[in-house]
Amino acid sequence: MKDAILSHLSENYPWKDRLHWFASIGSTNDHLKELARLGAPHGTAVLSGRQTDGHGRRGRSFHSPEGMGIYLSFLLRPRCRPAQLMHLTCAAAVAVCDAVESSVGIRPGIKWTNDLVAGRRKLGGILTELSLTPAGMVDYVIIGIGINCHQQAEDFPSEIRDIACSLDMVSGKQNDPAALAAAMLEHLTGMNKELLSGKASILSRYRADCVTLGQEISLVRGDDVRHGKAVSLDEEGALVVAFPDGSIETVNSGEVSIRGMYGYV
Ligand code: BTN
């Protein structure tokens, strides 16, 4: 598989010697975190065809069965303060949409902030994690991406069967995870180049892909659930929500999750 991924990378891809492939692993994010602690350089990537402990935000598990998807984590070491990276997950989501579009010919939507969707079902997810130096600067960030590739509806566990989909399901053809992995590595490399200088442009592309905007949503904060409308995205990627009483709140992804009023999206 590693050779297949390498064969799809362009001649100019800068970090071919920083790819780590595992047929099976606990979590690509967790493994890459360990490599980062040991000093792994900018551009290191861990990829796998199966995770036994794949996870998303708030410790939710990410179903990662063998041979069905691609699970990828990418390490960057931007020299900046954490406040300069509030839009990181948005930037990664746009890069993954670009990669899926170039590799499969279908552009996913984004359910704010980190879910990739197609036809109102979840196609994949993104988990970004950040570590700081003792001085409070960014030491490294890890962008973890899981994409469902080959599943049919019956392959998903019953609890997510009605809300999940795969690239094969939405494209009606068999897709190539190696080509998709290479496209994600290329587009994440492109994203890295504009991450600090191109925030406004990244967020305007994110807005165009974000299916949450304009939707009636439920805002979930612990046990508290409020209904409102997602009206816009601010200049850091936070969601602006209008409530029926006329109040407006700007929410960050770390503090709330969003559900559609009538389903997952
Ligand atoms: C989510 O659905 O909330 C995010 C899921 C992110 C899953 C990816 S798969 C590769 C990487 N390794 C993990 O353990 N998580 C991310």
C-alpha cells in the first residue's frame, strides 16, 4: 500500500521519506503524537488501513474496519501562537474536500466543523490536536482524517447505518484509497503553505462547502440543548447562531456540538 501511495504522489511532493504505513494500528493520531514527542519532523504522516482505537472529538470512537477506509494523520510544526490556528480544522476540511474532489470526482460538504458529508450522511471526520511548548507557542499540530471508502450500508454498525456513507456508495464505483491518500497528502501540503497567510480565503472556501449554514440546528452543550439557526461563520471559523428570542451567540467547536433539527446534518 505504501508503494501505491508513493506512486500517486507528484514528483514535487516534499516529504516522501516521512510516510509511515501500518496495515493495522490503534490510532494513527495517537501513534503520530508519540513520534512527534520523539522529535518527528514537519510533514511526517502516519497512514493505516485499519484502526482498533480510532477516535474523534470527545472520545467518540471512529469506526475504522480493515480494508474499508483510509485513516491518515499528518504532522505540522507551524511557528506561531495557538490563537493563530483557530481556523485549522476548517482549513483541513477544505483540503480534504479538494482531495476527494480531485481523486473521486465528487465534492463532499462539511457539517460544521469537522464532519465530511455526502447526501446528508457522514463520509468521514477530522480530528485536529495541538501541543504547545512550555513558552505557550505551538510545538506541533496533528490533523487526523478518516474517510469511509468501500463500505455498503450493511457494513456499518446499526447505530450509525442510517447516518453514514462511503465514497463507493455515493460515487457508485470502486474507489482507490491509495490515490485518495496521496491526494490528501498533496492538498494538506498546499494547505500548509497558506495556513497563516490565507485565512480569509480559506474561510470563504469553507463557507461555500459548509452545509450547516442557513440550517435550523440544535446546539448541544452538555445536557443543555437549544434550537436556533446557523446564520454565519465568523473570521476565526466559529459558528454564529441566532435564537428565536432574538439573541445571537458565537460558538466554538470545542464547547458545543451541532445536530440538524430533523436528522444528523
Ligand atoms: C470525528 O468524526 O469526530 C473525527 C474522526 C477522526 C478520525 C480520524 S481517523 C485517523 C485519525 N486517527 C484517529 O484516531 N482519529 C482520526
